[in-house]
Amino acid sequence: MTAAFARRSPAAVAAALATVYLVWGSTYLAIRVTDRTMPPLLMSSVRFLIAGAALYAFASRGRARPTLQQWGAAAIVGAALLLVGNGGVAWAETRLESGLAALLVAIIPLWVALMDRAFFGRRLSAPAVMGLVVGFGGVALLVRPGGGGDVLAMLALVGTTAAWAGGSLYARGAALPESPLLSASMQMLSASVFLGVAGLATGEASGIHGDSFATKPVLAFGYLVLVGSLVAFSAYAWLLKNVRISMVSTYAFVNPVVAVALGTFFLNEHIGWTTVTAGAAIVVAVVLIVTARPPAQRRPASEAREPLEAAA
């Protein structure tokens, strides 16, 4: 990590966002390559074990040991984001093209808006409500029976995106370590245990063979560990601590563009007009939700004379 990630400055925010935009968009291609020979859950377990251990060794230097409460919070976030969220994507990409998976994952901001409204009482503006309708309409177009993709895998991705959104909202106020890098490392280590148990329980160990360690899958795996996890997930954890989640969510309408382009160029994935239409609806919905200004909240009469606080 560079020094820029150590402080909240416009340059640091821009660098972190650019990292999440580009790197996470490219991880769909890398996951698709590893899925050709490596069991998805066990691959993800080893990925986060290596990345988490390396990051923990770096981020824990000179700091007090994390408390049991902090480990518990990190385990919850890691389970939501990396076990269900990322592990679900790795499994789904054994059945779906990388570009289609990325389009479905782009609905995370829709879930964030819904959960913010349902659990935290955040009011939604008219554009945001329109975005929810348009976005979930696009999802319905993608996952409908006879739509050309594996319906079970697509429905699984709808569920994993809900888990990622919920975990991100929980992380916003959870008792995590103050250091985003230490927090990210603990989430990855916790998730690696969960993913390992899930992979062994589903019999993935029998799928490991000599071809699993062919050159391309190993290179893709190394990219996921070093760039996708150590760099990008650390940047994401830092962003959750330092900027509004609505700004963090903007990665959702950049990642699909990157993923579709890479999948088409390197894997010759075909994107039909139905997918293009549904994908456009999802991206438009995300833009509407992320850029919508929240409606003004009514204040009690007793607070009428108090000055308005500046927006965070």
C-alpha cells in the first residue's frame, strides 16, 4: 500500500476508487479462468488465506492485538462479503459467462438503497425509486426462464449481491479495528476458514488434479491474490471507512463495462441483445440511485432554530 491510502484526501479517494473500478472489473475474467480447472470455493479459500495472512502481518505491526469483539465483527463482514458474496460469484462463474455475472453483481447499490430504507429509515428520492424499478426490471429480464443463462446461478448471484450489500452496511458501524487494512485482513482470514469448510463439505477436494495447476489458472490465481485481494479489497475497506457508501457504490456501474469488454476480448464471450438491454437497465438504475440526492428530512419544530449540519 502506498502512503496515499493512509489519509483521506481527494487523491487518495480517487486512487482507491480507480483501483476498485478497474481491478474488480478484471477479476471476473480471472475467476472465470481459474474456474476452468480449480474448485471455486477451495480456490477462494486459499486466495483469501494467502492474501489475508500477508496483509495481517503487515497491518498488525505496532498495533494492539484485535479483541474478540473485533474478530467477531470481522467474521460477520467476511462471511457476508467474501464467503457468500465472492464465493457465490466464483461458484456462479462455473455456469455463467464472466460478463453476465458482472452485470448481475452490479445490482449491489439497488440492495444498498433498499436495505438503507428498510433497516435505517433512509428516505428515497423519486430518481432512486425509479432506479429500483428499472434495475430490478433488468434483473427480471436476465433471470427469466428461457433467458439463455443458468437460472439457478443467476438467482444465486441475486442472493450473493444482497449479502454483499448487507455486509457493507453492517461494516459501516461495526466494531471493526480502526485500521482498514487490519480490518480487511481479518475479514479475509475469517472468510478463508468459512470457504474452506464449505468447499470440503461440498466435495470440492475431489476436483483437484494435475490440470488445476496449469499455467493460465495459476497466473489468474496469483492475480486474484495479489491484485484482486491485497490491493483492491484493501482499497474497498478503506473507502467504506472514509467516504459515503453511495460514492463507494459507483464501482458497480464501471465493473460490468470492464468485465464485459475483457470477457469478449479474451474469452470470446457472446453478449446478446437481451443481455445488453438488461445490462443497460441495471447500469442506468445504478446511476440513478448513486447520483440521486436524498430528500430533505423533516425536522421537529423544536429544532427549527438550530443550524443545518453540513452534509457528510
